[in-house]
Amino acid sequence: MRGRAIGAWVFAIGFGWIGHLGLGAVGEVFGVQWSLAGAGIVVVATGLAALAVSPGLRRA
């Protein structure tokens, strides 16, 4: 389990610039507040989806 967590962390760090690039583009067009709000909504939606799909998370 620890190896999977480290692998996911390395993957997220390695491809983090893609999210930063997109967030910067959205911030340039719509403004920083809207881009951060959208990113927060995506984070919450991802967490809720993971909670709904994974029985292990529901037990934790």
C-alpha cells in the first residue's frame, strides 16, 4: 500500500505542471477567484466520487 501511495505522489508531482498551466489559463480568462473556486469544486467532487466508489474509504 505504501508503494502505491508513493507512486501516486510521484505521478501527481510529475504532472502537476499540467494542472497549473490550465489553472493559470482559466485565471487569465475568468479571474483568479473563479479559477480557484472551480479547482476547489473539482477537488470536492473527486473526493466525493472516490468515497462513493470505494468501500474501504467508507469504512475508514
